[in-house]
Amino acid sequence: MNEIQWQQVEAQLPQGAKILRTYNAFENGELRIIVGLPGERSETRYIVHFEGEDVKLEHRP
């Protein structure tokens, strides 16, 4: 991902969220982002979908 795409990801996250790690899923190669949300004890997972040069996040509970 380039810098513009990272900015798109950060803009889609709730305010105060902190990206803890990213990885490619073993099953299908999807890019996944693990996020720490303020006030939450557990991690929140998002799947990154690329739509051309744009990035969309899908929340995966």
C-alpha cells in the first residue's frame, strides 16, 4: 500500500484508533488490519478491500 492508501485507511477508522498490526491472511491472502479502539479491551479486525487505487475497510467481528 502507498501513503495515500494508508491515509484512506486511517480516515475510515474511528477517532483515537491505533493500528496494532497488519498481516496477509493465510487462507486467501487478504490484507487484514488489527486495531485497538479507545476504551475497548479487545482488538478489532478489519479486512482491506482494494477498489482500483481506493481502499475500503470491512469490519470483521
